[in-house]
Amino acid sequence: MIEVFTKISEATKLLLEKGFTPLHASSALSMVGSALKVDRVYIFENQPYPIRGRMMADARYAWTVPGLTSPLESSTLQSVCLRELAPQWSDLLSQGHIVTSLTKDAPPRMKVLLDDHKTRSMMMAPLRPAKEWWGFVGFDDCQQNRVWSAEEVILLKSLASGLSAALRHRQMRSSLSQTRSQLREMMTLSVNR
């Protein structure tokens, strides 16, 4: 488990230093997924505004072992309404809790989606870079009906915390960049008067 904690630290450092870009996020998820020996690691982002009154989430970043479909390549994993697929899971994640399940024990509609993606067991944790629930990170095991250990749950919480910090850092960088641009525009306008 020390190796996995090390990879989570390296992944978080990469995202903080290099930025939360698709390339760096994929590298970070690859480090963690390989160390934990899972088949898929993914990050879903909640859409900021409900569509037709439904809160949706999109697969934004992912790493997958060769031979499996990436969530980024699957149309069924874009605009996912978690509340409709697994209402209790949606409630748990929005309240800051971890969700773990074997596919065979998942709510019926979620079970169909997991089966379609060859998932045998999964675990998800919420991402909260600020007060609002931003999205979630998850692990899939497509080889076995994996019952996640207490240590693996702690590892996922650690990863979710690191990812949330990196997302918060990205948001702060973006806000600072916007402020700089506005100040430059104001200075340009005042000089040109």
C-alpha cells in the first residue's frame, strides 16, 4: 500500500505543478491505476446546470488498461444522470461518502451500464475542490468481483483529496488569470484616454 500512497502523492504533485490538463490527468490516473492494479480509473465532472431539470455528469479524464473501452470513448458515459441510475449512490456522493459495489449488487439501471462496460466491481469518491460537489473519481475492476478493502477505501479518499486540491489550484489559477486580463484591459483603456 505504501507504493500506492507514493503514486497518489506523485500524481497529485504532477497535477499541482503541471496543471489539470487531459494529458497530465491521464498520466496521474495511470500511475495510480497501475499501482492499485485496477482496470479503469476515471473522473466525472458534474455539469454546472441541470439539463431538463436533471443533474448530469460527464467523463472528463480517464485511464484504462489496454483492451477495455475508455469512459472518454463511450457515448453512454457522457451526460450520465447518476440520480436516475443509482439515486442512493448519488445521495451518498453528494454528502461526501464513498460508494463501493459489486456490479451484481448495483441498482438495476446502473447494473446494465456497468455490465455494458465489463465492470465487475467499482468504487467511487466525491470530488469537492470547494463547498460544492464538483464530481467524482472512481476505480473499476473488470477481472474479478473485488470487495474493496478498508486500505483501498483510504487510498481512494486520499486520491480524491489530492485531486480536489489540484482542481482547486486550477480554479485559483484561472481566476488569477482572468483578474490579470481585466487589469491589463483597464490599464490599456486608461492609457488610451
